[in-house]
Amino acid sequence: MSMQQLSVFLENKPGALGEFAKDLSRYHINMRALSIAESRDFGIIRVIVDDPYEATRILRESGYIVQPTPVVGAEVSDEPGALLHILETLSEQNINVDYTYAFVSQKKNTAYMILRTSDIPGTEKVLGKSGVTLIGQDEIVDED
Amino acid sequence: MSKYFQEQIETASRDEIIAIQNEKLVKQVKHVYENVPYYRAKMDEKGVRPEDIKSIDDLRKLPFLSKDDLREAYPYGLLAKPLSECVRIQSTSGTTGRRVVAFYTQHDIDLWEECCARALVAAGADKNDVVQVCYGYGLFTGGPGLNGGSHKLGSLTLPMSSGNTDRQLQFMVDLQSTVLCCTPSYAAYLAECVNERGLRDKIKLKAGIFGAEAWTEEMRHDIENALGIKAYDIYGLTEISGPGVSFECSEQEGMHINEDHFIAEIINPVTGEVLPDGEKGELVFTSLDKEAFPLLRYRTRDICVLSRKKCSCGRTHVRMAKPMGRSDDMLIVRGVNVFPSQIETVLISNGYPANYLIIVDRQKNTDSIEVQVEMTNEMFSDDLNTIHAREKKLVDALKSMLGIRANVHLVAPKTIERSEGKAKRVIDKRNLYQN
């Protein structure tokens, strides 16, 4: 059920992110979610795309440093405590969250959390058991 | 099988070597003063007479010769024997300016070839070996030098010259060469071909003598593994004779300089001051007994270190480290000598590509040095901490190599210009020499 996020090395300088967005558009790669971890000279751009394998190939060919990284996508219902439930479940099993970010699917009118944790298979197992709906790569593709 | 080609001289005591050097130097200075008007004028200008040179302690009184002198004196200005007594000319490749030509009498050729024979024996060769020489033959000293050394030793010599890899491999297999002599990059290429064509079990190579260009320990390791041999470094320059001025022994830890023929000094490249053994500086050679082209205190521009540490091979001659750079490339940052080649070595051994850019700047009267290096898929991680840890390891390694802190700036791939030939590795923004 796990998903592949693409982690991309980008220099921390004006225009770098714009150039990356332009390349995604040129190669018709649709971004579902994006998050940035920045450092002084560079940043790691983390993106969820429809076809991570094809996107990795294309981006590497055009000179980007790309690493597919396994993450877990979890549905969060639109009610108080939904995220807390996820975090508590993981914490009980001693699973650490390295980082997380959210995105919303317009079509399905649902919010999702992307979770990168210290134990991806473990995360899938405990969240599944606790009733959280997990999403796979196929489910984020809008049928349009 | 002897461990040495000329055991008595190669294992002579320090006192014996100094006695030989003293005697030869006094004679040589007189010979040069009397026969080379160009150098006589330099000595006169400095107020030094041949009789002032009584021992090697007086060597530092003599003026230096540089590559510029060689160009100015081209072609016959430094010749010390009538052409009728010369038997050979060799020449440098001359990447900048005019070519340098060097002249040899038969005596000079003999001593050069003996030096190469010493190198071959130090690499484990004897008369039963088949020595495949694939250095270029001609004006370049590589081919003729090792060819001559192999003859002196009585080994069977394969004068292949460079190129024609198919034929090199065929002879290597059919004639069962045991010693390979070529540039390290060609050795690496041959090694690749041997393995690609599945010839590894069909070759009999046991040793290689690789010189005439810079190579790293990693490259040595790769070649040794790929061919199943021991790879030895050899150093030389046409101005002083050719390959064999110094050579590696079984220790593979520095190259023994043939001190009965050449005196090595290390100087501060800026001030010309002679530095003690163990300090890093420019290598200077004095040829003690060459007749036709006897250079005194010739500045090689190679930066290196001498070591008088006892060598387990039994040879007593001083060892020089692999040259770390050229004095022309040297940067002085916060008073410390920095060579791009040192930075390159650190990058490679830490897993980064050798394509880099050094930026030196000065702000508020303090120098800073930044090394830009390209990120690779191997060195990248989704985890910032991992990248930072690798970066810190690189910064620490640079600090321990250079003695000063250098900042590391990781940049996107292919953003540092690849150059054809000589790479532009340094941007110095300090404008120290601008009026």
C-alpha cells in the first residue's frame, strides 16, 4: 500500500524551484503534493506524482538528482482529532515521524497526510489495524 | 634474483652518498662555469665563483634555473659539450611556449638507462622478464628511457610504443609479458580491456611501472586489482634526464631519488629559501654528472615533500612523495599553501566527483576558501541530516589535509563547467596583484 515520493536535490537560489516546476510541466508530470526541506545552500523538494518511476527516469535524464523514497499516505477525515489519532497510534508503537505534509484531493473531497516514518511497513500495519484508510499510488490519480 | 641493480650505490651509507655528491658537485660546477656562458653569467651576476662551491653545503649559493631560462637559452644555450660528442636529443611535450630540448652524450644515456634499470629491479624485474614498453617512443623520454633500462637489465624488451590496443593485448598474451611500462591512464584502459575480453587468465603480468602523469592511490588500487599486479610509480623529467630520476620500491611509499646522480632540494616557491626535509615546497634538482645538459638547481615547479625515513627495502636514497601539485597552481590562503590537487584527492576519497571549483575571497581582511562540488545520486539522501553529516565529514577531511577550514557548497549536477584539457579550477576574487 506504500507510496513512492520523489526527493529531489535543488540549489537554494532564485529561480531554481521555478525551473523545476517548468521542467515538470514540460514533461507533463502532474504534482499531487509538494513539500520542501531547506538548508543553507540547497533544499530537498519532496513531491508526490502520478507515476514516480517514469518521473524519476525523466528527471534523472534531464540532470536532476532524484531519489524515490517510500512514504505512507493516510486519509484524514474532516473532524477534530483525526490527525491526533494517527500520531498517537504511531507513538504507541514507538514509530517516529520524520516529517509529514498534507494534500487535498478536489475530486474526492478528502484530505490526506503523507508520512515518512522510521518504520514504513510497521506504520502501514498499525494504521490499517486502527481503522485509518491508507491510499496507494493508483488512488491519487484523478480520472480525468 | 637481486633486489638491487647496483647494490653498493643504492644501499650506500649517508656519509658515502654525501662524499660522492661533494666530489661530483665541485667538478660539475666547474664544468658548467667553463662551458655554459648562460649559466656563467648568472653566477657572475650573483658573485659566485666555482671555487666558492666546496661541498653540497654551498649548493644554495648557486643561482636557480627555471623553465623560462630553458626557453630563453633554446636551443643550444645550456649545452655544455660540443655537438660532436652528443648522441641524442629528447624533447618535452611543450604544452606552453617553446619546446625544451635536452642533449645527451653516451655517458648521459648510460646513466639515465641505469636509473631506469634500478627502477625495473625495484619493481621486481630481472633478466628473465618480458618488459612491454608502451610509452611513446621518439622525442618523449618515456619509451626510450624504460627501453634502455630494460636492455641494461638484460630483460627481453617489447618496444611497443603507445596506442594500438589490440596489438598490445595480443603481444601481452602471446609473448607473456611480465612487466608493463606505460602511463597510469593507459594501464587503467588496458586493464579494462583485459577484463572485458576475458583475458585475465591468459596474461602473465606481475608488475607495472607507471609514470609521466599524476595518479592517485585509488587508481593504483584499481589497476592492481584489475590486472593482478603490483603497480609502481616512477618520476622524471626531460630537463634532468627522463623517467628514473626517482622510482618506487616494494614499500610503495615514496620514490627513491638517485642521489648519486641528482641532488634534490625543497624550496619555498615564493622566496626561494631552502626548506628542511619533511616540509612541503618546490622540488629543485641539480644534475651531478650529466655532461651535455647539466642543469644546476633547476626548479621543477612540482610541489612535494622529501623523506629520509629508513626504507625497509634497504635503499638509502632519499624518498620524494608523489608531487602534490604545481607551484604555478599554488594558492596562499591565510598564509597557508593550498593546492587544488589536495582538494581533489579529498573529494575523490570521500565519494564526491572530481569536478569542482575553488573560490577564494577576502572579506574584512580575512581570506575564505569555498569548494563547490556537484551533488551526485550516490551522495544524495532524502534525509537532511545524512547530507549534512556527509558534508561535515568532507569539511573535516579538507581541514585535516589543508590545515585551514574550507567551506563546502553543494551544487546541482553539471553546473560546474567541464573543460577540454586544462580545467579552470580556481576563481580568486581577492585581486591581490591588481594595481
